[in-house]
Amino acid sequence: MTSALLLPNWWPVVLERMLGVHLDDAAVTPRYAAALRRLSEYLNDTPSRRHATRPYLRDRVLRETYLLYYVTANMLKVLPPLLELRRGGGPGAMDTGDGSSDGAPLRVLDLGCGPGTGVAALHAFLETLPEAPAVEMLALDAVAANTDTATALAAHLRDVTGRKVTLRTETADLAHPPELDAQFDLILGMNVLNELATGPASRLRAWLTRHLAPQGDLLLIEPALRETSRMLLEYRDAAVKEDWTVFAPCFRQGGCPALRDAGDWCHHDVAWERPAFMAALDEEVGNIKKSLKFSFLLLNRDGRTLRDHIALRNPQRVVSELLVEKGRARCFVCGTEGRRMVMRNRRDRREGNAAFDRIERYDIVEVTGEEQRAHDMRIPAEGAVRRIPWVEI
């Protein structure tokens, strides 16, 4: 991978204020390692977590460890999808510096906020905008201790960054979400679906329909595990049948081709500069968080798609790594025609198709002059490849 996400320089300052530690202190690793082992085992066991009777973040030490480790990683996962959304001009209050914003605050709803991943993520995204809007954010969570932590985190974030983000919270069970007298420009759900059974997830979608603004966007992010990624894809297909539109990452509105084979799933994989305290915890616990893996889905109700804003006639999303073998390279792409393998022999490399060598997962490509074969598409010497790296979308 050639493109790495960077933690904002204010995040370590905020963490140290929240936890009362110095992150470069050697005592941080032994202080949190045992709790991280417990969390890692639990979070990787989706069925067990979904049917748990006691929400795990009621435990103060686990909550602090989640804030230190998982919020640090997860807050950056909103950046690739929201940067794609920004290319499409939404949500409306996200001013990209062209004067199109009416000055109204961006209204954000954070579903299952935990100890504050969403509010930290939103601050990271606002930093990428030339003129960040004011934000009014409502965060919901079933655990009161989580909303208390998120409130404290928001105060520290505002103090350190100076961002105009107003947060209020409510304790609420998303299996039975409360009716709200508001609609939102952006609804954010990070690691929400994998905590809900199928029935509550379906009811939640109907509730979201009522609370999403007419030109609003829903962003769902789930772990890149096969089960959780496929759960998100199933949610995608059900939403499309109910007249939701997929803005990204898909370039098709039909059924997801990855669901045809039980062994397939779809996820992003982004390089990042892992902080030293996380590297030390990883070494102690045996985790490997050298990159950020996640699945995301951007949905709306007004028909907008990323394809409308891509200068390619037949864009395809790269949904695998580039597999380089002796004499050839290949990858999987997904577009309006579905999921297909594209390959190019080394002897056919020419200037017009050289971009194929630089492909990364979730780039957007267009292949022309290809040879359609029974099991793949071959790029011949005269074929052409155009590539939009995901970081430039």
C-alpha cells in the first residue's frame, strides 16, 4: 500500500487528558494489556456479543481500553467514505469551500456511540475541510457510562481543537430506538449492525427512513470479518429493495455479487501510521493492526451516486489486492456487470495499461479494449487502464 492515514496531532493530547496517562510511559502497556485481550476475544466473537446480556462497555477498565485502542483505530475509518461523499457534494452542510453551504450547522446522529468513536471521527474529518461547518451532534447508546464518556471526550476535543461541535446524548436501545423530533444530514453507525439481530436491524432501517433528511446520508461501518461484512451486504440489498440508493462503494444498485458465494465478502484495507503505544500493545497481546480493515456502506434516499461524479464511462471498484504471479498480475473488480477477475500478462504491459501495476484495494478503474473470456477479462497489449486511487476519489 502506498497511501497511509495519519492520526491528527491533537488525538494523543486528548487521550492523555481522558485517561490521565502519558502515552510514552512504559507502564501503559501492562496497565491495559489484560483488558485488551478480553476485548479482542469478545469483539471477534460476533454471535456471542450479539446475544450478550451485559453490555461489555459498562466495565470502566474495558471502556478506557476501548477508548485507548479501538477508538484510536476506528476514528480514521470514516475518512475514506466521507471523502468519497464529499466528492458528491453531500451532506449539504459540508462546505467544500465553493460557497455552496447555506451556513446551517451539520446535523449528525451517531448510533451506538460507545465512548465517543463517532465524535472523534467527525473531528478528524472536519480537519480535512477547507472551511469546516458548525456541527450539532446527537449520540445514542444503551449504556449511560458510554454517553457520559462521549460527553467528556467531546469537551476535551472542543477545548483542544477549537472545533464548533455541540454534542448532546441520550441513553437508548437501538433494538427499540426512540422517536426523535428531528432529521439529520448525516447518520453514522459504526459497528452497530453486528450487535443487532436481523429483526431489530430491519426495524432500525424503517426508523432511519423517518429521521434522515431529504438529502441526507447514512454511513455504516462494520468490521472486515467475513460474517460482519456479509451482514452489511445483506443490509445493503434489503435497503435497495426499500428504495434506498447506494452512493458508495458500489457502482451497481442490483444485488451484491459477493453474496452469491458464502466464502466471499467485501472490505477496504487502508495503511496507517500506527502509534507507538498501539504497536507495543499489539506485540504484548498478539494483535496485528498494521492496517485498518473495514467494510462501509453509504446510502441515501434521493438517488445520488458516486458514479455521477466520476469521469469514467464504466467505473469498476477494485475489491481485492493486486495478485502478482509469475508472468501475470490479476485482481477482482466489481461494477454494473458484477464481480469479475481482470488479468494482464507481463508481456502485454504497455504505457496505456501500466496503471494496472499500481492498483490498490478500493481504487476505481476503467478497462477498455479488454478481451472477455469465460472466467476473466484479459488486458491485451493494446488495452488501456485508467485508475483513480481511492485517496483521490
